[in-house]
Amino acid sequence: SDPTSSSPQAPAVLTLTANVTVKARAFSAAGDAGPLAEGYYEIRSAGTVTDLPNAQAVHHLAAAKGGRHLFRIPVGTGERLTVYGEGGKGKSMIVVRHGSAPNPGVPAKGDTTHIRGASVVRVPQTQAGDYYIALDATTALSGRSLIAIVSGDGSDLMPWAQALQPYVSMETFSPTSCEVLEGMIGSGQRRLLRYTTEIRNLGTRDLVMPPPEDNPFFEYHDCHGHYHFKGFASSRILDLSGNEVRTGNKVSFCLLDNSRWDRGAPARRRYYCDSQGIQAGWGDVYDSGLPGQWIEIGDLAAGNYLLELTVNPDGILPETNYDNNTVQIPVTIPAP
């Protein structure tokens, strides 16, 4: 049920023993209620194998010490498989094996069938068939994200859902502000749902943008003093039945390296606004406070909705995989 100010306070660790929907809400000392957070948690019996879609992250994984999550992903011959685990609390080990589930415990000396890593496992040349992935909890574990990427020879863009962190804001825009002059929004007081956009390049190659001058896919922003690639990302709000209730503008980006999410990627930035692109293993992050990082919601009624973000919505940029270009997260809108 929806928590109230008189509901029991959540402990530091909440142990779940059955499939359950958990709802949480923060309250100020004065009793003011924050937004509602909600998640469905599923208890998987030992040995359960879950099929893992390519380049689609699984979030909020948790386990007691010694627990294990098992996944399976099909791979072709000679492809590259990379598995990442990140975020949350506690320690875990990723173990990958071709053809069957990894054995528990530390592999015997000289065993090359098991590939292990604390945060990343790379298989540069795969065999055809199913690869099994175990996420083993070496301590109590919560909030871990896991993603397996089967990549070809090219770039692959994906929005990172965990970065969105939406919130509602009331703001006033003057007629002379850059946002109004550039047609992002009308002047006056506006009610916005703001969010952060993080676009990761999961592929094996850099996304390299062409020179922007005289290129119809770019536009020059006088207020910012540089070119942006037009329509790099789009967003909308859906009701829980999937119907669109609000639409954001397609947002233009100056594509650059500003977040190295893969520790195996080159350590130095390569792309900036005057030479645009995103390295493999890097991401471009647009903070929620930046212009255009919003959907105008006006008098949208209070309730639970879905925030959807799509990168490269028109398919203009070449990618090896377009199936992971859209993410959705739940969002609670308070009363106007």
C-alpha cells in the first residue's frame, strides 16, 4: 500500500522472502510527503536461468551472501561479448561460461572454461551458442545493475536509465532567455519535469561525427557558441497503459566524451564540441539543469506515469544495434 507519515520507518536493510511490490516515500520533519517510489521484487529459486536481451540492462539485483543470479544470452561465432556489473552496495563476482551454467566457487587452476571478473568480463572471440552468466554475491548485495553486450564492429548508443532521476520544477523564463530565443519553450512560468540524459556508446568503435559546417543535420546555437546535432534524443510521458500524455522537444546535443563508464576504455577524452563524437566505453551526459532537459507538463494531473527517453530517434546515426535505443522508468507526478 502507499506509505503515509504513520507507516513504519524502513530499516537500513529490508529482507524480502517472497515476490512483493515495495513502495517507499520520504517525509520531512513537518510531515510533507515526497514522491512515491515503487518496485516489484521477484525471488528467484536457486538455479533459475533468466534470458538476457542483448544490451538491455537489468537493474536492482540483490542477494544475500552466497546468492546467485543466473542469465543466458545467445551469441554467434566470432562476436564480442562483454558483461558489466556496477552500482549498488556490496561485492559480487561475474562468471561467464559457454554452453552451461558456471560451477559455483573458484574454478580449479588451469580451468579456461570459466571467465571471471569483479566488474567486467570480456570474451573477445566467441563460440556460437548460449553463454551463461552468473552474478555471485560475495557479500550481501543490493542495487546492482548487470548488462551483457554482444557487439559487432561499430558504435552502439543506449540511454542509461539509472541516470534519469526525474523531478518536477516550477520555473520562469524571460522573453530574452536563450531557451525562449531558441524556441525550446515559451516565456513565463512553466511547470517542467526535468531529467538527466546519459547516452553510452556500448559498441566496439567510436561514434565519430562529421564536420558540422554546412551540414543539414547540425544547427549553430548562438547562445552556446557551438554546433549541436539536431534531434539526438527525444522524450515523452506515458500513462500506465502506454498512452502518450506529454511530449518533449527533440533535443539537440553537442556530442562529446564526459563520462568514462568502462574502465577498459581509453583514459583520455577524445571528442569535444569542436570535434564531436563519443568514444567506445564513454558516454555523453546532459545534466537535468541544462536547457532542454525537460518535458513541459503544465496541468498534468497527479499520478504515476512512465518517462520514456529515446536516443537517435530518427536512426540517422549508424549503429550496430537499434533495439536498445529506448528506455522507460516509472515517475510520480505530484499535484500542480
